[in-house]
Amino acid sequence: MLFRSALTLAAATLIVTPAVSQSSGRLGTPISPGRTITGELSTSDPILTDQTHFDCYSVLTSPGQRIQIDQLSSAFDSYLIVGGGSCESLTSPQHNDDGGEGLNARVTIEGTGGIFYILANSVVAGATGPYQLRASLAGAAPTVTRLNVGQTVNGTLSPSDRTLPDNSHYDCFSVQTRVGQRLQIDQTSDDFDSYLSVGTGGCEQLTATARDDDGGGGLNARIVHDGDGGVLFIQANSVSAGQTGAYQLRVSQAQGRAPSPGRPPAGNAAGGPAPTPYSNVDLSTLGASRPTSLPVVTSEWGTDVNTCYAAYSAMVEMTVANVQPREWGNVSEIAWNTRRTRLGLQIDYRAPEAAMIDFSTANFKSMAMVGAIGVAPNGQPNQGRPLAEYLTALANCDRAHGLTPVTRY
């Protein structure tokens, strides 16, 4: 997919090199399963390299024990970083932004018998305020049933199945995809209103790329997915909390192939591998292609709450990854997470329209990054038009929701 190539090329990795907390030192404040601690991020707390404040905690685990860590706050967008090592030098860290409900963070760790260190953090630099950190024992990891393309399975949602934060039950499946392959996933049931989510990262901490309620007709769910060669995880779920009953899940080959913008179809006459985005571009020349000014464009993106939430989310995620287009206009002066939080309170996350938020966020990030690079994945110069369209969409959202508009220049 286009945005995957753009993000792979441009995204930065957060390096955790915090200073040592005066109050907790290398060991952190101890927390154990079943305990909730009330804390507060303040301007006197140590900071990470992205200028976000953090408090450090530690939890002693037992081998095979699964512990769920939740950070909850109504004052800022929570962000958790959990790993080994010590407070000032985490090893193999896990990161999470919105794995809990709303803007709350959640990480589940597999006990090793050693100590895990927890950084209670925020998404945006300088954010402060109260929060709660909770540790609880998690149940066994959900069984992942591997499916093949063309396979149909009969399943049952039961009270003993794992639940999502909205208390709806789900079963977990996976399927290996191929580049250029288009898959159709259908969930049908006469017992409840089906709901499908697909994505990466495993079912427990799914990074959703698509969600669907009634796309299969009636109360059945359907998602069409363009394969990228990775493993696709599938949550077979229900719309409402506590719903149980029988269902069928089918993975089939959909008609057509996954689109490859500006590129020929996968494969070639000689049977060689398909070309990939930016494969015919000299990457060493990309810096010279960066636009020095942006064209005046119009945007066809709407200004509804879901679209604008996605537009703001894209800017927040790029800020976290240190690839925000901060050199344009007043981009660096705006508290994007505050705007996202304001709109997030208005969203019905179970409504069909909300299923497009993750997809729209990814598209906005792609527009920003491809435009900032100045070259499309097919090698054609774009004069920064995708970035200009994204900033125009942001400005339209700002005006529609009574906010000071972002400027492009």
C-alpha cells in the first residue's frame, strides 16, 4: 500500500534515553497486580528526548504470568513505554498510545521472573496533569486460529471468550497474505450483529487497518483487504457487549488485484518479482526534491468529526515519530493533541463511520510525508501538492470546528 511505503521511508523511531527520576531512581516506584496508583505528570518530572514528561514504575513478574498495565487520564493523551533494563535505559520496550478506551494506554506483558519498568508518559511534549496507573492480572493469551484463503470456519462467541474494552467478546484468527492479493473476509451470524476488525500486531493489541459492521449485508460484516505479504490478524467480534452465539468466518480470494498506484501489475513477463514503490527512485536525491513552497490547492476531504479527528491524529502520530512537517506555517505552534482530544469526545466509536478513522489517519500521514519528500512512489515529482492538500484539509477542519486555522506558509 502507498502509505506503508511512505511511512517506511520517512518514519523515525522514538529513542528512550530519559534522565533518572529523582523520586524513583533506577528501580522505579513498585506496583503489583491488583494495585492502582494515582500519579501526576508535572514540569519538574524528567523528560524523554521528545520533551515529554514521565514517571517511572517497576513490576516484579513471575514466569508465565501475564500482567496488563493501564494508564488512564482525562488531563492528557496517555502513552506507556514498558521494557526491561532500568528506568533510564529501557531494553526491548513496548509502546502504546490508545490501547485502552479512548485516549488511555494499555500494554500487556508476559512475565519472565524478572522486573519490568514502566514509563507513564504522554503523547505530546510538555503535557502535565493527574493520571492513574493500574496493574492487573490478564488471562491467558487468546488462541489464534490460522486460516487459509478459501477456508470457512464455524465459531462461537461464548462468555468465556476474551473481551475488548467495550466488553464485547471476540475470537482471534490469522491469515498469511501475499503482495498483490486481494482478500475478502466475511463474518455471518443469525445470533448476533457481527463486527470485524483486521490489522497487525496480534489480536490483543491490534493495530487496526480496517473495521466493519454491516458491510456484508444485513447484520453481517465484510472487509476487503489488499495483501502486503504480512500476517493479517482478524477479530471476529460482535457490535454489542456480552453478545454470544454461533457464527461463520470465511476468507476468500476477492475479484481483482490490490492496486499499485503508478506501477505495473505485480510480477513481470519473465516471472520476476514485482517492482516496489520508490524502487526506481535514487533515494539519495530525495533531499533535493523537497519543496521550498507549496501550491494553493483545494481539498475534497470533509469536515465531519470523524474525518477531522483522523486529520488531527495523523499530526499527533507524526509528532511522536518526529516527522511532523513543522517548518510550514504555524504547524509547530498548534497543540494538535488538544484538538484531537476535543473531537474524540464527540465520536461514537461503534458507529459505521468510525470504522474509517484508522484508514483516513494513514492516508493523511501518507499525503504529508509523500508531499514533504516531493516525489511520489512512482518517481514523479509532486511539488508538495499532497502535503498542501493535507494542510488545507486541516485548515478546513479548524474553521468548521471553531479553531484557529493552520497556515501553509
